[in-house]
Amino acid sequence: MTPSRYLYYTARGVIGFARAVPDLVWALLFVTAVGLGPFPGALALSVHSIGMLGRLFAETIEHMDMAPIDALTLTGARRVQVFGAGGIGFELLSAMSLFQYQLVSLLLIVTFVMVIAAERLSALLRARLE
């Protein structure tokens, strides 16, 4: 999603390298760097996991539907605003899919309060302008 081709290929290269080197090789490398114990194993698993998760997230982001992003861009949203899109609706959908109904209720209440507050503020501003 970055406009910089250099950054894109650098990030993909780091992810590919972290995935290509086996866990055992990372563990041996970290044992020589920090000594024996659980710490080099944790480092080795972390680096390999970064490669795996990086690949997963990169594939997910590259194959997502671009229509909502294009729509936001066409309405005049800046890059930061497009990046922040999703918000409470995404959280609500995630909570519903995980059967976290207490969180769903809280998010619905928050949404309701925000809508009522925005309508009330709008009415006050309209009254003040008239």
C-alpha cells in the first residue's frame, strides 16, 4: 500500500528473508549472539513469526477490496483519513463475529450517544445561526 516502490521491495525482502531462514538456524544464530537459555529460542521464534505474520498481513492488504478506499479518496479524504477509516463499525463487526455481546452492546450504546450528541450539537448551531 506504500507509494514508494523502494520501501515496498525492502519490506517484502525482509519478510521473505525472515521466512526463508528456518527457526533452528535463527536459534543457532541467536545462541552465538546472546548465549544459551530460553532467550535465543524466543528471539528465533519471534523473528520467524514476524516473517510469517508479515506475509499474512501483506497478502491480506494487497488482496482487499479497494472500492471503499477509492470512494473515500474521491470524496476528498486525505491519506490519514483514509488510513483511519473502519473505526467503530469495524470493531462492532469484529465483536459480533467473536460473540462478544457485551462489547457489541457497549459499541451500540456509544454509537447511539455519539449520533444523539451530533444531532443535538447540530441543532444548537443551527439555532444560533438563525
